[in-house]
Amino acid sequence: MLDPLALLQRSDKWFLAGGKGALYAPPFPQHLLSPGFWDECFFADIRLEHLFTVLFLDRRGRGCRAETRYLGGTPAGHVLEHRVGDSLLRETRAVLECQAWVSRFELLSGPEVDLVVWSMPGIRPQEQGAPHQTVSEALIEENGVAYLWETKWPVELAPDRSATESESAEGSSSYGDPLRLGVMVGADGSRLGAHISVAEKHDPSPIYETSMLPELYHAGELSNGARFDPDYAGWLHLYQAYRLESGTPLQVAAAVGLSESQTKDRLASALIRNGVEESEQRWREYLGSVPHFVCENRYLQAAYWNRWAGIRLNTVDEPELPMSRGPRPENPELTSSFGPFVTEGIGFFRNFITYSSQAMLREVSWMRSPDLAIGILDNLARAQQKGGHIPGHNYSCRPPRDFYHADFGTGMLQMSRLHLGSVTADHVQMLKAYAEYYDSRRDYRGTGMIEIYDQNETGQEYMTRYQVASETADQWDQFRLGGVDACVIHNAVCNALSTLDEESGHFYGGLSAFPMAALVTASYDPEARFFCDVLPDGRKSPARPATGFYPFMAPGFPMLLERPGPSALLEVLDRWLLNEQEFWLASGFPATAQSDSGFHADPTWRGHRMNCPWNGRSWPMVNSHLVDGLANAARWLDPELRFRAGEALMKAVMLMFHDGDPSRPNSYEHYNPVSGEAAIYRGYDDYMHSWIVDLVLRHVVGVQLDDEDGGHRVTQGLVLDPLPTDADFECTGIPFRGQSLSVARRGEQLSWELG
């Protein structure tokens, strides 16, 4: 049996998480070799600074610089070795489910070592910044030092469109209510002293020289005392002294909670056992809760398990975490706290974002438990606003913002077919309100096309697609555009409701035909052989974004076989998607055709490197759509396309590896479609903005739900129809209506078992 955790072993990655909201994943760590967690950490969407480090001292109380080696590890734990004088120490780091960060120190050789645990959050009494964060209380407890970390956001804020870590507080100067997070740091050894003091701002480097220890630590003793001034702007220094002896490891932990008692309990839980062993056990349990996929193709196998790791790294499951729902929620009677969900990524993307939630709903529906998928749907229902739209970004203490066109229907329908009874009446009502929003508020000039108002709404900025509608589109000005992708989303939502809504299913089945008809009458251009956006004056757009292929993945795709017809659809694929001069580039599919006047394979727009350009970069989100579209065409349009669909899947998967190395999978925002170079400059690996598990299980393993066209029927509602990928595999533990499905392929032989 394959060990998925061993497969995740890396020496070039440092991300750690407990799968509940606590995370250590600085994009570019400055203090990776310093003991503890001095680089940024997160609890849900709350940033934490300088949780703790450890300073080594000699018996005279002088600092000893360590020579450190980072040995790598898995998402369950990382190992470092520190040489301190004549002593060699091993540090193992982990982040636990109990919302705690742990460093376990062992003396491997040499004399005992004195060490001081140092935490240094900031005090910022004046309301400023976005967000405003400060310590409001601090004290020495019997088993640690504790402080209250407050985070609050301006009520009105001009959002930062660069997708980076900093925001400017333009707009309202008033702030909302703070989220108060308890933080407590302690260790499982005998504490030799504790001290709290406030200091003026200084260099925050985690070294002896910047600390207060030259004045506080003498002859092996730490001066005890606590002085805290919440009105003084500076750093809060919290120190605790311990001794590390041979044969007695010391485990240091920082825990967070939404109440004082919760914080204390979590710290105690983190220290009561070997945190690293606990983390590894929980990771193994998690990886055992998903379908077990073993494949002779190392790229498919590594991409599959790397995606499951990324999902756990970015999962938030904190039942009391509040949801800031906006002024007019659609369902005010629903609870205003978050259910479990998957954030879009680390840093800036660490919140509940609907554009990635549509992808995560597809992915996590394959877990044996539907709880995480249910949590995503619950959050969509809770966040939904009057009129049916759902804010794109949703936070714990920041007002929600923006809107994204997103397909929640396909994932919800898939979930209902895999886990009977998992979709509730509230979920269906949410989807109905969402469909009504499209039908009543977004129908473009009565054409059936769905209207797009700005480049943010599609999650796809900076491309010619919008500039042809408005020359100032890339300045975040509004415009009007009938969008092909939005039209496909409306079809998918209505199609899902035709099955999920018992009372009005027939109505939504009829309604789902309108966007498909619009794609034929208003969008399809027979001369260009492309599905085009519709411009404000009614003309078909000359831009060639990859969204022009999204109709191929629409649930209503069979309607297109009648009109424009099979030959026309094949021409679209041959002219554009399968053309090596347009979209079928060497390493990946670009989001904009290569012949476009604004095309750049490197991340350049108007001569500037951008953070999130879509004018030629290869985005895994787009690749997921295109693989599905080509696979759909292979099953409904022309079986000869099956091999091209298999190639497309492998192209999308193999793009997501450093230097083509199957032992180094990644998942960045975007890539160079020619060279395959990832957007490493962004630092956002494990970006949950696509579906990978879903592609593997539906197209490599071939699990098709309620597919009537071809394949091997296993039972009612389940057909196996794998695409040709020239890779033998075995996949066990696939959930299906309370049963477990196993599928294996050896050469041309496909076998399965359901029980």
C-alpha cells in the first residue's frame, strides 16, 4: 500500500497546518531557520505575528547563536538541527488540530542548554491600518503567558486589487467590532521564570541582541515581573525560561481560542502529549478518509495526493468563528458563524472566497464524509444577500465584499449523488435565490446571456476580453458585457435545480435551456468559429479568451449538437483549442489565445509585471474547465477526441511540478504556458483555485455519475468511463450512496467492485 504522507516528504517546502484553521505557511519566510514560529502564522483569516521563538543562552546568561540545518519533512511536521556550542539539538515543528503551534526540542549530544521562549506581538492603541491589530491584555499564568489579540477592520475600505498582503484604509475612518483572540504560550517543562515588558518599536529580528535578555537574564535566572501598558505603541515582550536536559525533551506550544477557557484548554491539550506524533497520526487519519489512489504514472499520483494535502492545509473548521454577513443577509435566521470550509490559499487568500469554493465543493464531495462539503454549502447560504447574490470574499471580522460568477450547481448536484441526503432544503433555497438573481438581475438585454459588470466578477483580470468592452476596464471601471462563462454557469445552476428541487424541477429544466439558446443565437460566431462574449452594442466580441470553450463543459452541451451542430463544434476545437498556435501550447493552456494582440506568456500587462494577469498565463482554474470541456466533447461529440482529452488532462497535471520533477508537485496561481514556469514570485503555493482530485476521479478513474452515454454501467446512476491516459491504477474507498467503490485498470482490463 502506498503511504501518502511519505509521498509528501519535501526538503524545499515548509507549510504546516492542523486542518482546523491554524497555519504556518509564510510565502517567503525570513526566519525559517530560527527556532519556533517567528514568521507570520494564521488562525482562520486572522494574522498572528511573532508567536514565539527560542533563544539559547549559556550559564552566564549570554546569547549563543545556533548553526542550523533545515531538514524538511511533511505537512505533519518539519525537522531542524541546531548546533549550540558543544550541544546538538533537534527541533521538530508541527501545527495541531487543537489550534496550536508546537516545537519539540531534544538534546542529542553535549551539555544541557538554557533556553528562553520569547513572544513579541505588537501594541497599536490608535486605530489605524487595515486591519488594525493590537494586544489589549497580557498576563503571566501558572502554565504560560497569555495575551488578547484584537483584530478589526474599517467599516468601509477600498479593496486592494493587487492581491497582496497590505491594504490602505481609504474610505471610512470608523472601525467595526474587533474579533478578540486569546493567545497563550507555554511549555511542558519546569519554568524557571517569566517576564512581560513593553518596548518601543525596534528591529524585530529573533536574536539575543534585539531582545531584553541582556538586562533581564543573569547567572541562569530570569528576572520575574509583568509590566503592560495597552496605551503605549510598541512591542510587547513575553519571556519564559527553561532548561533542556539530556533525555528530557521540551515541548513549547502557542495555542489560540475564542475564549479564555478555550485557549487554556487548547494549550493544555497541545502539551499533554507528543505534538509531532499527534500531528502525524491525524494527518494519516485524514489521508485515509479520502479515496486511496495508486497509479503507475507518478505525476498523476503526486498531483492527486498533493491536492488533498493542500485542502487540509487550507481547511478552517472552527465552530464559533463568526461570519461578518453584511447588512442584508438573505436568510437572517441562519446562524452567523462559519461552518467548515477551504480557503482559497494562504495570506491574502485566507478567507471564504466563492470563486474557489465552487472548485473545492467538487473536490471535497469525494471525501467519505460529506461534512466539509456541507460546511461549504452552509456558508454560501449564510453569506447570501438579499436579491440572491453571494459576496465573493467573506471574513470573520471584515465586511464581505465583491461578487464572483461561480457554479455552485455542479458541485452540489455531484454531492447529492455521492452522499444521499447531504443536500438540505436550505442549500436548495440558496441555489434557487442565486438562479433568480441571474434571471432577474443579470439577463443581458433580454438575450439570455448573463451580464458581467467588471473584470473582478469573473475572477479573471487584465485581458483583452474586457478592454474591447471598455478602454478603462483594467482600471477597475465598470462596463457591460454578455459573458460566455457566466452564461454556462447559469445553465449549470438551473440544471442542478432541475434535479434537486422537487417542486420546481420542471421549471428549472426549462429555464436551463435559455442560456444555451443564447450561446447559439447571440454568442456563436460561425465565421470566427468561436463562442464570443457580446459587446454593449450587440456585436460579438473579437477577443479570444479560453472562456469561449466553456460551453463544451456545460450540462446543456448536448443541445449544441442540434445547433450549431457537430461539425461546427469540431471546427471550434480544431481552429482554437487543439491549435498549437493558439491554445495547445507546449506546457499549458493560456487563458487568452496566443494570436491575441495583448498575449504574453510571461506575467506582463501593458509593459508591467502583474500579480494576476489573464492575458496569456496558464491558470489551473481554466485548465480544469478545458479538460472537462474536451472530455465532454469526447463523450458526446466524437469518440476520436478521447485521446486528445487524455492528453489535455496530462498537460494540465504535468504543468504543476517544479522543473518537471514528479517528487515536487505544486499548485500556484498561474504558469507560463510555453516554459511551464510557475508564478513563484507570488509565493502562493497550494492555491485552491481549480479542481484536480475531481479530474482524476472522473476522467482517469472514470467515475461518471448518472451518465447515459457510453462507458461501463456499474449500477443505476454510476458509469465507469476512463479517458485513455496510458497509466494503470487502483482506486479504493470511493464513496457512492453509502457504499464503497473500488476501481482498477491493468492494461486494457477495467475491474470494479461496489459494496
